[in-house]
Amino acid sequence: MALSFTVEVSEFLKALKGAAKALPSRTTLPILQNMLFKLDGDELEIAATNLDFSVIEKVLVSEPEGEGSFTVPGKTILNIISNMTEPFISIENEGFTTILKTPKGNKYELMGLDPQDFPKITHPEGGDVFEFDTETIMKGVNLVSFCAAKDDLRAFLTGIYWHVTEEFEMRFVASDSHRLAVYGKVGEFPSGFEAIVPPKVFDFIKEHETEKITVQSTKELLEFRTPYASLITRLIEGPYPNYEAVIPDLPGNGVLRVNRDELLTALKRLLVFTTSPTYTTIWHFKEREIIGKASSPEAGEGMERLLAEYEGQEMTVGFNAEYLAEIVRKIESFEVEMHLYDPYKAVYIKPTDSTKDEKIFYLLMPVRIAESEFGESGESSEEEH
Amino acid sequence: MEMEIDFSKVKGQETAKKILESAILFERYPPLYLFVGPRGVGKATMAVEFAKAANCVSNDVRPCGRCSQCHKIERFVHPDVHFLLPDKPEGLRQKLGQGGGVRPPDFDPSREISIRQVREIQYELSRPPVEARHRFVIILNGENLTIESQNALLKTLEEPPSNTTFIMVSDNPDLILPTIRSRARTVKFHYLGFNDFVDFFKSSTVSPAVLYRLSNGSVGEAKELINWGIISLRNQVLEILIKKDLDLLTAFIGELYVEKPLVSKFIAFYGVLFRDILLAKLGMSNLITNIDMKGRITEAANALHWKVIEDVFEALKKAERALKRNVNIQFILYSVFKPIFRYEEIVVV
């Protein structure tokens, strides 16, 4: 069964690039390095999958002849088309062989595999269909995704828990059990929507710059759809832990307000004196100022003194400076608000400008420190004043 | 219409077939099957056939071998039928599926299924199946799982993911943790009867009757014996025994491909040969295993002193132990031949 068509290179390249996002970096199934091309009328579907998620891109072709599917090595065709200077290319397929021809007469022959072997891409049929603002989704994902576990046996921690509460608040939650991020926005969202989504798949929304995106989901699958492309991901098996149980009541035993930029730069300087993987810094909180310290056998010692508003119980707490800096970096308000409970309980961190309808907050577990670690030097500095 | 289950690719094993057929007809799968029994009687082939039958879309005979599910599983490209074995997955497709049946590699305690491999599977299980109705993880050589891997796996088996069945294939089930064995539905496989066995070797140049005796009715073992060149090997060894030629022995050991699992097989075969020689010496040559070599074996029996045969059996015992302790392989091979030369004078007298 022979197939042939002609396609505009710029459009074709866009589709190929989109599908290539689903090509696996390494795989035990050779067929996954191929893209599945399906010609139906004047529409060409290009699909690629790494089994975790699949991308299907559609592109219009001219002079189509025949109907059916064939596979083409994904990276190879992408490399050829990205370096193409001519505006059109015609493609012919016969069996496993695909031939690309340019108007000037350049010719490339590619060997595919049996399209029968290509994994069946299942759509979340029968699932609920929603339409969401891409801006809200991207904001939520951007604010929380860094808190998701990179690699954890508890698979649900590697995902973003995306759900809509009974109060119509859409929430994005991520945690690696050391830290937790929650972004919530109240709006006309469908209550009951719930999914644990691998963070990587949200890149699809970023790349397809649309205002609205159609989302269809079942318990197992979730699909993002734009008019000319779609991504289907397998969802991570839940249930997601009841994160609300760990959110403490405000205010804490100590409440701090500190300039965001000053805190961030102080953290960056202290990071020089910390060691992987805990990046321990020790912070002393007291009225009108906080003092941060770090030391490492290689780099030496560092001390930071920041003027700040602090009300409540005086406290010494250890933090992973890397984690704290990552959180502060995401906070956009002029000041950062922190609620402390005791040196062994998670601190609550939020910007000062959150509203009732839109909020973001983080919980960060302190690093356990020995009682003596914030020793004499801390007290002596107190005497100096 | 009544659906039919067709496991004819595996010969014999009627009890195992019955258990597995009913699982498919009722679509009720336990989280873990343990397929135990001797090597080369169809355990791994059955695991693959079972996965096919459970996912086949045909309405009358399952597995049909024609639908896309059967097709993908058979060619080891199904995204939901995973294989764990002590080998790189890339080499898997070439290794498996040669000559009809599925042939797991020989058990070799030095090679293991690492905890990393188990973790990769666990990652996969945290997601729903891609296209299968029922997902399978087939662990060939279950005994090659390290203790750590087994414990990691135990965690998954305690809370088995839905729609997933593990099949652990093993000919040394004693090496599998009791905590895992106790969670498994054990399916026993047995040596084949002669009638089922013969089917595989109709066109073989070696007499099936001899193969059957040499392999105890293990098709896998018998195929290996053929590949190994068992006939010429037997001739060579008997030649050495009859002529008591040290140079011949040195050349033979030099030529014999020295790989540990192969040597342990050679030791076993050598034992069988000496059992035959002993029987011939006792005048019971109608009972010998290598019936087609009766003449040569009687010749060897006449050439060897009683004491030699006794010492060879003693040496064989020691050799088996030495193999487990990584003693030099050539040395082991010499040690089982040594008694022949020691008593040369006695025999001459």
C-alpha cells in the first residue's frame, strides 16, 4: 500500500518538534524511537510516545494519496526537516521505507518499523471534559512544581496534585515530604476534578501558546487538547496524602516579616558556606533582627544579620538554605511572611500580598540541629548591642 | 459461544494448564504466580502464553496468535508485558524466543536481578497499563533476584497494583524468600512424558530415546545437549577412557569451552556415563542410559578397574563441591579424569 503527500516545511517542523517532546531519551522498546504517521484525507497525524505520555500533532497536507499508517525514526526526520531550506517537501511511503523528496531533487530514504508494533494510544474516553485558562494553570504549576519529589518510591510525590475543592478553588499541590507548596485560586471551576499529574506534561501547554485548553480526564488518563495537537498522559496512581492535615493554624508562635530581596541575597551568600546535601544554615529569630549562620570545613564560616519585624517567641531553627532560597525566589511580594511554631515543626511561608481568591504558601521542614550549634558567638553578638 | 483456551504450545503439563485456564475463563488473576519445576519443560513459554491468553481479543480461541496483543507479546514489544532477567534488556529480544519456546538463561548465582531493575518496574506500576487489559511482569530466573530486590518486590506484592500479575519462573524456588513464596499461587511443572517429548525431536539426528534418558524429559536440556554436540563429546570421552591417553585428555580439556555452567553440565553428564560403565561392568548393560553406545561402553568397562570407577565417583562428588567454590575449572576437569591414570599399573597386572 503506497502513500504520498506534500507538506509545508515550516508547519511540518512545528508538528515534528511538538511530537518529539514525547520521544523517550532511552528505551528498551525500539519502536518508541519512531513516530507514527497516519494519513487520513488531507490530514496527517504525527504521534510519538514514551509510554508515560504521548503527543499527537496534526498537520494539513496537500496532494494526499492513499490512507494508512507507517513509522519513521523520530530524531532522524526531525534532524533533516530542521535543516531544510526549501519550503515544501513531498513524502512517499511504501512498506517500512519512507522517501522524502525536495523540489530541488534532494532525496532521503528512511527505514521505519512495523506500525503494528506501535503502542496503542488510548484517549480518556468517557471522562469529563473541561476548559481551563492556561494562564492559571501555568502560574500554579510554575509556583509549586519545584517542590515535587524528583525520584521517590512513593510515586504520588513525584506528581502535582491538581484538584478543585468543594469551594470551587482550583489547587496545585506538590511536596517531596520535606517541603510542600500549595497554590489556590477561586473561580468557576468544576468541583470534584482531581488528578496527580507528572510535572513534565505541563510543558505542552507552555509550548502551545493558547489562552484556553481543553482537558479531559478519567481516573487513569488525562488529555490536553488544542485544535491541532493533543497530549495524553498516564496519571499517577493515588490517593494523594491528606496534605491539609499538616497545614498549621495562623499565626505561629513567632511571626516574621522580612524584605524578600535581602533575605534571598543573604541566603545566596550563606550557601557558599554550606555543604550538600543538607545545606544547613542556622537561624536565630529575635525581635527586630534575624541572624543566619553557616559553616563548612572547606569554605569557612559566614554570618548574616538582617533587620526584620519579628513578633513572638525567640527561637533558633535550622534550614536547608537551598530549599529556603528556592521558595523565596518564587515569592514576588516586597516582603516575605514566615510563621514559626517550634524548631522541629514546619514553618509556613507566604508572600504578604495574597488575597482571599488567590493564594500561595509553602511549608518547609527545619533541619535538626544540635542545641549547642548556635552557641556562644550568637549570644556574644547580643551582648555587643 | 464457549471460549476455548489453547495452550498447545506447551506440551504436557495438564495440571498447570487446568489451573491457568480457569484463571483466564473467570478473569481472576492472583497478584503473583510462582511457576516451579525442572528446567526446560515449558515454564517460561507458559508464562508468555498465559499473558497472551489474558490479553487476546479473539472471541473463540485464546491466545489466537493473530491479534495485535498476541503479536506484540510474542515479539516482546508489548508495553505492558515486562520481563525481568539478569541481563540487559537490549539483549533480551535476541536471547529469548529462539527456536519456538522461551528460554531463560541458565541459573548462575553470580548474575543477579538488581534492585534498580525492580525499582524501574515499580515506577511503571505506579501508572495504569498502556493498552493491556491485564498487565504482566514475568520474572525469569526468580532465584536470581538479590535479597534486596526480593524485599523491594515484597513491598509491591503486599499492596499489589490493580490489573497486574507477577509471574515468577524458577527451577530453584528454595532460593526465593519464604515471605514471597507464601504470597504466591504456586503452579507446578513436571518433566515431560516420553510421548510429549518425542514431538520436539522428530527431525533430530540424535535418537529421541537417548535424549530423553540423558535429559530426564526436559526439552530445554535436550536441545542444549544437541547444540553442545553431545554425540561427538561422548565419543571423545570414551576414547580417552579406553585408550587412557593423557595427550588426548589434555587436548580435549583445552578444546572444551570452559564456561562454568557448561562445566557443571559436563560433570553431570560424566557421572551418567560412569553409571553406565559401572552397570556394564556388572553385566547389566540393558539398563544403561546411553543405549546407542552399548559397545563402546562395554569396551570402556573392560578397560577400567573397579577401583578406578569407585574413585571417579568419589572425584565427582568433590568436583561438584569445588565448582561451587570457584575452583579453577580446568583443574576440576582434570580431577575427574585423574583416577584413570593412577591405577594403570594395576589394570595391566
